[in-house]
Amino acid sequence: MTARGIQMQWAQGATPCGASALLTTTQRIDLPNESFTICGWHQAIGDRPGGNGNFLDVHVNATNTFSDFSMFMALIPSSFDGTAPLKIRSSYSDRTFSEYTFTDSPYEVDYGENYFWAFTWDYTTSTVTRYYGIDGGSLVSEASAGVLCPLNHPLDQINIGNNLDSNRAGYNQITNVKAWKSALNSTQINSEKHSASPVITANILAHYPLLTSSDLTNSQGSWPSLGVQGTINSGNMDPVDIQAAAAGGGVVFGGLSIRH
């Protein structure tokens, strides 16, 4: 097993915990005129320390704005005492603060189980598409068209693990986050699920391998390295889908809200 990832834990109403970076003018995403994709791997370590669900807070947002465009992934336990298995819930809200929730997964995710997630924004069709797939399993996708994105506030910040909602809490780890200034299609998303390194290099903005808590550098693309907020620790994730091939072939087995 090759352990990787960053771990973060925050309680309901707690101070932010995670990694973040501000984007410069040339690094920002102009939503009415530019598409983007962001994806990565997530694992719920255990029951969240209070709050409504075990939330993966991965945000790309605009600072100091009253218009909103957010997407998030959450793991919801089958009972309020945090009992596994959990279901995957994801949603977005548009510039009118209207929220759309994608179809929940079945109760199929256990604590300590890795799953892949992705969101795409296609400005040409005003469509948000959400993808998820359990490690070793197939992708599930759902698209929502006619989304009202903010008109005058480009995406200018990335936050991984930050608690931006006082009703949310999390005890999670995450690894291998990638981003592009384009809307990847389902075939491309699936190829990224099965590769640690970026398969699609055109229009790439970032690849954060997040191998340890000190590995916050962008290894490919124009987005900056991440800075730490609160306390993060090195993780122990090891998704099978992105493990290196064994010598002689085979596989070595081992183990948003994105906001504007």
C-alpha cells in the first residue's frame, strides 16, 4: 500500500480547516464565457463531529460577492447516529441562490472507502454535470441544464476542506485533485478516474497530487500552490483505480461545493 492524501476534520460552526489559494486575474474562470472541470478522490474517515452530514467541502468561489454559484459533495449516514453505509449527495446553487440537488446514490459507501467525484460546467449549454464512482466501480453521471451562473464575478479562489457553512461538518481525506478550463466529457472523466496523472493536458489548470499534508504544490497548470488553514494531516488513502501497474502487468492492490 502507498498511503496518500490529506486529512481534515472540522465540527459544525468551527473555524476553516483545509487548503486554499487565491487566483490571479489571468487564472480566474469567467463563467459566462468559460467552461471548467474539477475532480478528485474522497473518503469519509469516520462520523462527522456534529453537523448535518459528512461534507466534502471543495469550493471554487468568488470572494466578497453576494451572487452564488456553489457545488458540494456530501456523505449522508443511514441514521442520525452516523451509521454506515452512507449515500452520496451533491448539489449546486445558482446566482439566485436556488439550490438543485442531484439524485442521491444508494446507501453504498462505507467509512474508509474511496470514491471519485467530478463536476463540469459547460458555458455553451449552461449545464452542470455531476459524476461519482466508487473505487473499482463505474461512473454515474447526471446533468442539469439552464443554470444561471453569476455574470460579473469570476471564480477567483479554490478551497479544499474549508467549512464554509456553519451547518456542515466533516472528517474526511482527499487526494489527487485536478482542474481544467474546459468541460470534459464522460469518456475523458472516466480516463481521469483511472489515472493518477492527468490524461487530458489541454487547458489544464491544476493537478494537486496531495500525497501528504506538505504536498500542496500544483504540479501542472497555471493555478498556484495551496496554503494551509487550520490543521491538516497526511492521509492513508490508496485508491485501486489510480495505483501503478505491477511489474509484468496487473494491478497492485492496496486499498464542489464548489462555490462562487
